Amino acid sequence: MGKGKGTQKVTIDLSFKTTEAITDWLIACGGSTKLKAPLFTVLAYNGNGTRLSGEAIRRLIDELCQRAGITKKMSPHRVRHSSITTVLDKNNGNYRATQRFSRHKKTDTVIKYDDNRQKLQKEMTDILADLI
């Protein structure tokens, strides 16, 4: 279930690889399958089983990105931003599909994530120039 607006919940579809990774995680950590239990919990110290804080997730993302050789300072939101930009690239700029993926209320918000739209400026002006 993905969070909707307020207390509303909506069902979201996940790829097979994602569901397989979540299943593997639940098996590896002995995680609970209870509906109210947090999916990702602290395993490192006496806080075992408690929900990860936003700051803990940010530090984890930053550390994993550094290990992967990513030099840019990363955060959960930057990973989300990159994911939305990549989805736009891979689906040929289909804002409606990307809006559903990102669960933004407005397509205008999705457009803000389209980092690669600037690359199209010359291509679009060439099209217009050829019409003259």
C-alpha cells in the first residue's frame, strides 16, 4: 500500500524484482509481516525493531552512494528526483505515466523533475526553423 493524501491508502503495483527484494529482506531480518509493522527497522544497536528515522535513512543513502563511487551528496529526495527523471527519459517524456509513478497530484510538479528537458531546446528550435 502506498500512502495517499491524508489517511487514504492506495494500492500500488511493484515490479517482480522489487517484491522479490522485499521478500528476501523480510526473510533475512526475520521481519514482521504484520500490516502495521514498519518494513525497514533498526538492526544495528539496542533500538532493534524500531522504525528507521528520516535522518537514519538519509545517512544510509549517503553512505551507500559513497561506497558506489557517487561523489555528489545524496539524500532520499535526490534519489527520488533521479528516479523520476530516469522514468521520464525511459518513457519518452510521458508526464502522465510519470505522474502516476511518482504519485504527484499535478503534472506541473513532475515537469520540475525533468532535468533533461533543457537538452531538447536545440532540437525543438531546429524543428521550428525547418518549417520556415
